[in-house]
Amino acid sequence: MAELLMGMLRGRQGVSAARVEAGDVVFSAAGRDIRMGLAPLSAQLNALPDAKTRQAAFDKLTQRVTEAVAGQLPVKTEAERARFIKALIPVLKNRSYVDQFTAMVRKKGEPNARLLHVPLEGDIIVAAALDLPKITRFVSIGEGGLYGMSDKDVLRAAMDNWVRRVDRLEIHDYGKLRSFHFGEGDYNASILLLENPWKDVPDLPRNVAIAVPSRDVLAFGDADDAEVIAALRALTKAPDGGFPVSKQLYKLGPKGFAVMP
């Protein structure tokens, strides 16, 4: 894919500084940098069923390059870029959401859009999302290119925002079970992404079991207590409010957390 894109750009009037950078083909045209993600483009092209549809997709990609060189792609202003970056957050989702997202955007007329995410542990993924006033909208692979950002840039900005936002954690006590809470509680599960939220937990058990059944619940307790394990497993089977994260239990370790057998 890199060779195809570089060949497409080579010698084009109005194109300069074409290079492969951090998994993207990047080139300058019409006074700005254009990024094209190699991995998503390759995946989309390879997923097409036959040579005819692959050729049509490649023709569309060629047209996109032509529009970029002509300065016809929608230009995002610095203010729009700043708003995009500011709204980014990392959201924990169940890996089943990857296919749900693909089906959803296909119905909206975007057959090639794919969810921007990375696997975390077990059946959990981390997805980049825009935390907007009325909705949370998930970001697709390559979407950051309109703002001069690679997929890695988008994920990094989301995580940086989250670290800054979570300035004060609460610990709610339910007897043998406890849970983390932040702000309005919508994204409590994402507290798992912080470097060490456990350091301020009083009387933390030697072995900690964790349940993340939905995006607003991060519960934990003593992994050596059978009643705690039963209660945590019950949480994973409780209603998730339409925002499921994991049906598994996890155990805290020195290098993070892992699936409990």
C-alpha cells in the first residue's frame, strides 16, 4: 500500500515532502499536510471480494489524492482541530462493539469506516471517542487525518485528556465490594487506564479481583474471598445499560491486570 500511494504521489505537481511516517503516508499539498493511514487502507482494500471492487476502491482513493492536491478536501480550521482534540477521551468497550460499529456506520452510508481502537485485556478494547455535550461519538480509523493527526496521535490525545480530567477519585464502599467513581460516573471503567489508581485505596487486599461489567462500573474486592468473587461474577451478569465492557473477571498484578481463570 505504501508503494502504491508513493507511486501515485511521485511526480505530481503540487505535492511535496511525501514520506512514510508512523504508519501513515504523509505529503504536503495545498498548504497543509495530508495523512493516509496504511493499515486501514490495506485492510479495507484486502477485505473487498474481487478485483473489480478493489479497482473501484483504488480509483476512489486516487480521486481523493487528486482532490487533496487541488485543495478541495474539507479544510479543518485550527479552532475545529482544537475542539476535536479537546473532546477526545478513551472509552472501554467490549470487543463485540467493533463489529457493531462497522454495521452501524455501513447503514449510514460509510461502508469502509472502522472503529479506531486497541485491544486491552480479555474481551476489553479501548476506543477513542468524542465526549460531546449531548452524545458520545466514536472515532473511526483515519478520521484524525482531517485534523492533521495520525491514529496514534488521536489515541494519545484521548489518553492525555483523560489523565488531566481525572483529578480526583472517589472510592465507594459496599461492604466487601468497593468501586471507583469519578465525576458523573459515566466513564468509571476508564479509570483502569490510569497509571496507578490503586495507590490511594486504603486497606487494599493483597490479591485484588476486578469487575468491569459496564462503562460506568469498576468494582473490586479481595480475590481470596469466595463471597467477593461470587458478588463480582454476579455484577458481570447484571444489566449493563446498553454499554457493556466485560463479562470476565480480572486480577490485579504488578504489571497491570489479567483475566482471572
